[in-house]
Amino acid sequence: MRKVMEYRSHETRYRLEKVGRIASMLHMDVLLLIYHFAKFGAGNVLEIGPYIGGSTIAAAFGARESGSLKKIISIEIGGRLKHFRIPSRNIIKDLKKNLARFGVLEDVTLINGPSFDEKTSSAVRQTLGSGEVGLFIFDADDNVRRDLDCYGDLLAHGCWLVIDDYFGPEPKAAPLRAQVDELVSAGRLIPFGYYGWGTWIGQWQRK
Ligand SMILES: C[S@@+](CC[C@H](N)C(=O)[O-])C[C@H]1O[C@@H](n2cnc3c(N)ncnc32)[C@H](O)[C@@H]1O
């Protein structure tokens, strides 16, 4: 929290504010933490549910400023969404447009498909190996457990996890919270804190 407060009056916040306004549903504190983990955490980034790119751009800025080469893999099913502030009639098209606008299109490997699809998971595995992910961002549907069952072996011990909609009015919050709490009880996730409007942040424990 101290770091988040420092960032709030740092130039990073002004950069990410523009990103948030144009391309993210996430709270500024969460974008700052994604940036921070991508910059200072070890390993690559795996994201599920970028929508039109806000979280992805925050991660790409952090990864670029980390001083080491990091892969960013982002999985988006695509389609359209009537969001009150940032609607999209073509999510993949707008996602690519925003990544290009903020100069990070080349830094991100986009996979267009559902996270649970066999084709998607084999595309991810062509790029990432076991224990290579240091930041896992999940901001998709109501089933983070399904994707952790599928991609958990790629996550390093201590990998940071950003899971949105742990709290909030969205119908997906209750099932997500139950899954996260169960994984915490089972010792697979270690909670770090709750940020923004309902984002859970914690770390992965390998078996
Ligand atoms: C809440 S939005 C993500 C918001 C984004 N992270 C941001 O910074 O504003 C959720 C996105 O996840 C996508 N999505 C939902 N379920 C998915 C799945 N199983 N695989 C891939 N993408 C999915 C949706 O199409 C949507 O674009």
C-alpha cells in the first residue's frame, strides 16, 4: 500500500491514467500494481481477459522498464461489449488499436480464443514453459479455477496473481470469491491484499 501511495504522485500514474481512461475498467491502483509486478517481478506475464488492453498496456510498460526481456501473452475471446464508458463493437480490433496507440503492440503475443480451448492452451505452451510466469492476470469470466487448473504449471512459485471481481456487484464475483477462498484454504494461493473496486492480489504456491 505504501508503494501504491508513492506511485499515486509519480509520473507513472499520469501515464497510466491516460491508459485507464481510454482502455481499462480496472481501478488506477490495480493498474499501478500490474505495472509494478511486471517491472520488478521475475518472469513472464500471462493474462486472461485484456478486453481493449488497459491491463495489458500497464503490464507492457512495466515489463519494458524492467530492464529484462519479458514475454507477455494475453488471451482474449473477442466479441463486442456495451460498456457504459468504453464500449467495443470489435474487442480484438480495439485491443490491437490501443496496444499500437501506446506503442506496445510488438511486445505482446495476443491469442484470440477462449482460455479453456485446446488450441489456445497449446499456443500458450509454445511460448511459455513450466514455472516461467511471474505475473498472472485474470479478468475474464467466473472461473479462475478452470484456468489455474489449465495453466498453473506455467506459474512460478511465488508468481503474483491479480484476480479481478473478487468483490463487487457483478454476478461473477460470488463464484470467483468462492474459488479463490477455496484455493487459499488449500494452500495454493497466499493472499496479499484487496485493491481498487474488488481485485484480489496474492501469490501462487507450487505443489
Ligand atoms: C472485464 S473485461 C477485462 C478488462 C481489462 N482487463 C481492463 O483492463 O479493463 C473481461 C474480458 O475477458 C474476456 N473473456 C471472458 N472470458 C474469457 C475466456 N474464458 N477466455 C478469454 N477471454 C475471456 C471478455 O471478452 C472481456 O474482453
